[in-house]
Amino acid sequence: MTKVKQKSDGKGSLKDIQILVNEHADLLNALINGHVATLKNDPIKWLSPVKKDNYAEFSDDDFIEVLELKLKKELKDFWPKKGPQWDALGKSDKGVVFLVEAKANIPEIVSPGTAASPDSKKKIVTALNETKKYLGINNDVDWSGKFYQYTNRLAHLYFLREQNNIPTYLVNIYFMNDKEVSGPQSKREWQAAIDVMKSYLGVGHHKLSKYIIELFIDVEDFRK
């Protein structure tokens, strides 16, 4: 299943991103616009998770379809099925794509390695190593292991932007003050954890850095 309907009474980042996209898209768009100056007169339409579609999240070919993307290289040739399930998907009027990953507490960052079958893992490792090579990262860290959720999103940014020439941004949203899940209260808390992850993976400044947006959003700004 590559289209997954979500409950509306969840908590943590699942709930936060639903509220943000459906009730406070102007806030989200303004924050993104602050990082991408060319979007000033290019409105973003959020395609998921939307209330009328049961807050569905998409992965695999369905996320390509909902964004109406025309690919030069097919996704199945780069990545096996059961790929990233995107927390939110957006597209501007001029075709700029936004892939969103949202977190509400620090444990969400430390994702386990891939549990893919041997054949699928082989394709995943090939894609991750190709991404590392493009970025100029020469360490021996296994990107299919610890922090795999971060690396597979980064690989998909590479796939869309570099292999398919589609203007794409990866938006990492870190929610603050989500007391339901004991989330960080400040950007500084988040940044400390993020720095550890990036140091481990070796992803400091690289070729795709300018296409990665990090937003630190206080839930108290939109949860009333």
C-alpha cells in the first residue's frame, strides 16, 4: 500500500503536520519562503496530508503521481517498493516540489536500519552509495543502518533534483514544545541532536545543502 490513510486523533508529528498543513498553511509557506526567495510570488499547494483525503500519506509511485511529476529515470530503477512515506507533499504553481519529513521528539531521529529483503537492500545500498559519491562523502559509514530515515530522504532529493532535473526541496520540520510526546522545548535542543546525526553520517555542507530546509516550529504558534 503506497497511499496510507491516517487517523485524525493521533499525536506528535503526525498530528502537528496535519494541523499545520490543513489549518495554518500560510504559516508554513511563509517559513519556507524565508529560505527560498524565488517563491515570493509562487504559492505552494499542499497535496498531503489533506483532510478531505483522510490525511493520506504517500510513498513509491503514488507520491510521484500525486505530485504529477514526469521522470526521466523511473523510481523503480533507483529504489525498491516500500520507500519513504512522506509526512507532507507540496508543489508550487511553477512546479517546485517540497518533500516534508516532520519530527516532534528526539527519539524519532534515531531510526533503525532498513529491514528490506536482500534484493531490495542491494538496490537501496547502491542508491545510497551513489548519493554519497555525488555529495563527495568518502567515509565508511553504512547509510542503510543508523539514521537510515534521514539518508533515504536525502537519496530521494538527489534522485528528483539531480537525476530528473526537477526543482525539489527537502523540508525537515522539527516541532518544539509538543508536550504530548515530551518534545524539545527549544531549537538548541534539537540542533544538538541533529549535529550528532550529521557528524556521524558525514553530511556537513555538501552539493544538496542549499536544497534542504530546516524549520523549527513551536506548536504553541498554531495549536490553540
